[in-house]
Amino acid sequence: MFVSERNDKEHWVETGRCYERFALQATALGIKNTFLNQPVEVSALRPQFASYLGISDRRPDLVVRFGYGTETPRLLRRSLDRVIIT
């Protein structure tokens, strides 16, 4: 769980940066990670979820599952020449 200390853009961005650092280090260590954000995507449920977790004074932003697992197929990506206009 990644949480913001306050409900404002500055803290949301900092929480995202924390997740990025976590994800990069986890990947370097061979640890997989993925979002499980359904509990926090409905803003009306967010305070209830925070209360359930005992963090009611902070804002849950990202729910992440991580651990060791098998390699999954890569997502299909469009080639650069199809998405960049020069």
C-alpha cells in the first residue's frame, strides 16, 4: 500500500515517485509487481478503505501486489514510427 500524507497534488506526485523507486528496485531484484487498485479507484470508498486499514488520517493511493513469479507474456506495443510524428 502506498499512501499520501495529505490529499493534494504535491503528495500524490510524491507517492507516485515512491512507487517508481520501489518498482525499479524490485525489478532489479527480479521481483514482479502489479497494481491492485480497485479498492482505491472509487473515491467514495477510499476513506472507508483507509479506516479499515487503520490509516484514516492518510490517503491510500496505490495498492500493489509484489513477489516472485513466472515470466508473463509482454504486452503488444506499437512501433515508434506508428506513434511519433516528425
